[in-house]
Amino acid sequence: MKEIDALVVGAGAVGISTAYHLAQEGASVAVIEKESGPAMHQSGRNSGVIHAGYNPKPGSLKAEYCVEGNRQLREYCQDRGVPIREGGILIVARSDPEMMVIEELASRGRANGTDIRVLGEDEIKDVEPHTHGIGALQAIEGASFDSRAYVHALAGDASNAGASLFYDSKVRSIKESGKAVTVNTAKGRFMAKVAVNAAGLYADELADELADDMRVIPFRGYYAELSPAKTPLVNSHIYAAPDLNFPFLGVHLSKRTDGRVIVGPGAMLAFGREAYDFSSFKGGGLGKTLGWPGFYRMMMRSEFQSLARTEVKKSLMLRAIAKEAIQLVPELEARDFVRSYAGNRAQLVDRQGNLVDDIVVRETARSVHVLNAVSPGLTCSLPFGKQLAEQALSKL
Ligand SMILES: Cc1cc2nc3c(=O)[nH]c(=O)nc-3n(C[C@H](O)[C@H](O)[C@H](O)COP(=O)(O)OP(=O)(O)OC[C@H]3O[C@@H](n4cnc5c(N)ncnc54)[C@H](O)[C@@H]3O)c2cc1C
């Protein structure tokens, strides 16, 4: 194959956004994806929330891309006819300690430039009449969108701008020599001046020794959903005040663009990187996860152990998710919940057992590796992909 400017591995939101921005800049670019289409993993199995930017710590990459990405993504969905449902996010406090979390999130949101309001008990009812709390944070710019439709639309735009997309092509390795990079796939070799690794749950494996000190550990998020008769009890998004050590966890009720209300997710170790049910080991890697020193150290941390117990319960028992959700919407009953889908989160864990909280990108002379496209990676994807494209272009 003739050498092109850039190869992007992975047709999730991050890879497709990178390819789109590269093509827009006039670079010749090809996306190589192992599945038969885009958004088959994290970018198609998630909560579908356009986050507003009150969670990430000010100064973090996540904060910068989330706030900018929120505005760009909402505009993109409107322009391109991608299903979107505006309505804001409500984070509800049910106790004084939770109210302190709300105040911390409000201060982060203000520092990040997010449009937020702190509501008293009575004002909550104006936004979500069936929710109960002593106070809440309302993030006006939060919304729902159809993430799969978004990545498909962006893939179409990338293709129209000149990008080529190759599906059913699993990348085995990325090798650099001199001024070229070779990407070996099950279907043959591709050569380019630069490669971008946006392989999500497998990004650490393709980064090889560049990711020696970190490992992707897949956490499976299980969702329940409300029976159709109960969906009118939720207007938009209702979140419990999170544990600030693990803000990506905690139950929320979210009205999707199709009107269904998803509840969850729980989070537990997935037995394979693409294993989406209890008995599956699909995607492999369990042995490597269990043998990773960082996994052992993470499991030994006391705050993680108590959290793991709650999260495993929420993943295994529908009534454990229901119990948390009923605290947010007391009119619900256990029988109103049914099991729904699951998605696996690529969580980077370092050798010391810390869950890496911010986006991590590492580079060599001819490659850019996205090691931690951590949540809210969909919301971040437009400005983040633009930045990755710029990093790749600087190597041409
Ligand atoms: C349960 C859950 C809920 C979430 N909710 C939200 C939310 O509401 N809002 C939000 O903003 N973010 C959310 N996120 C985070 C968001 O989904 C991710 O940050 C984002 O989708 C990451 O995109 P990505 O392109 O990096 O990865 P992915 O979407 O996983 O894409 C990686 C692609 O690489 C391909 N690939 C992997 N290995 C190879 C290989 N060897 N060769 C070729 N192709 C390969 C995969 O098949 C895949 O298509 C959630 C995540 C999860 C798991």
C-alpha cells in the first residue's frame, strides 16, 4: 500500500474525531478498526450523557475538553440531525455531607466556566418534580444524545473530507522505523508517516513498552432501565451526589433520546476487555489484569474494597441498583426496574494501584497513543480529537 500521512487505529469517538480533523487539514488518513463498523465498544455502550464540566478538577485536560466539547457536541448534533435531548443535569444531595459535595462541584463548575445553579429543596421540584433532596446542583448544559449515531455521522463527515475507513481489520502491532510507521493488521500492512493509537480498551497493548507503567483494567458498567409506565417520573438526568474519589461511579437516572430511562451503572471488574455479560471472557486479558502489580495494590486499598463491595452488589443484583435509585425518586418500586445493557470502561491503573483520573497521551517520534480516554470521553471527543490531529500533524 502507498504511504499516507496518518493512520488512526480505532473507530470510536476519539479515533473518528482525530481522523475527521486530520482530513479537514488536508492530510491523507486511514482509520483501521477491528469491528465491522464504528462505535461498537465504549462509544456505543455508555450513558449517552453530554456532560457539563462540573466534575473534572479545574486545570485538568478533562475539564478543558469537557466544557468546550459540550458546546461543540451539542451544536454538532443540532446541525447534523443526531438525536439530542436538552434538559440539564440535576445532582441531588440527601444529607449535609452530600451538600458539601454539591458545594465542591459548584466551585469546580464555576472555575471551569460551566453554567450551573445551586438549588434549594423547593426549587428541586420545579426541575424534577418526583425527586427528593435537601439541595441540588443544576448543570444547565447537560444533555442526552445518541452516541452511536454521533460517531456514525462523524465517520461520514471524515469520509467526505477524504478519510478512508477500513473495518474488520484488527491491528496486531504498530512499528516505527526511520521516517515511517507500519501498522500490521490481520489483513496486511499499512504504512504512514504517523500513527494515532485510539484503541480504547486495547490502547495499552498497542502502545507496548510506552505503557509499561500503566495498564487498562476493564470495569463493566451494568444498567437497569425503568418500565415504560414509569419513565414520566424523570424529566432529564438525576444524579446522586458522587464520591469525589470515584466521581465516575454512582447511580443516575437518565432519560435517553428515545424516551427510555436508564438507571445505573454499577461497576465491577470485567472478566474480559469486551465481556459484556456475567459468563463472558470475551476480549481476554484477565490473566494479565490479575497479574498486574497495580491491580493487586488497587484491591488492597481500603476505600476501594468498600466501594467494590457496593458496586459488585449493584452489578449482580437489580434490587441493589433499584434501592439507590428509589432514594432519588421515592415513587419508584423495585418492580419498576428491568435489566438493560452493559458497557466496559477502559480505566488506566498505575503500578501503585491508583486509578488515573485524567486523559493520558504519550508520544514517540512517529506515533501518538491515547492511553486514557477517560469518561466523559464522548463529551470531550471533538476538541480532544482536534488536539490529537494537531499533535500528529506536527510530526509530518
Ligand atoms: C459504561 C460507560 C458509560 C459512559 N458514559 C459516558 C457518558 O455518558 N458521557 C461521556 O461523555 N462519556 C461516557 N463514557 C466514556 C466514553 O464512552 C469513552 O470515554 C469514549 O467512548 C472513549 O472513546 P474511544 O474512541 O477512546 O474508545 P472506544 O469507543 O472503545 O473505541 C476504540 C475502538 O478501537 C477499536 N480497537 C481496539 N483494538 C483494536 C485493534 N487492535 N485493531 C483495530 N481496532 C481496535 C475498538 O474496536 C473500538 O472501536 C462512558 C463509558 C462507559 C464504559
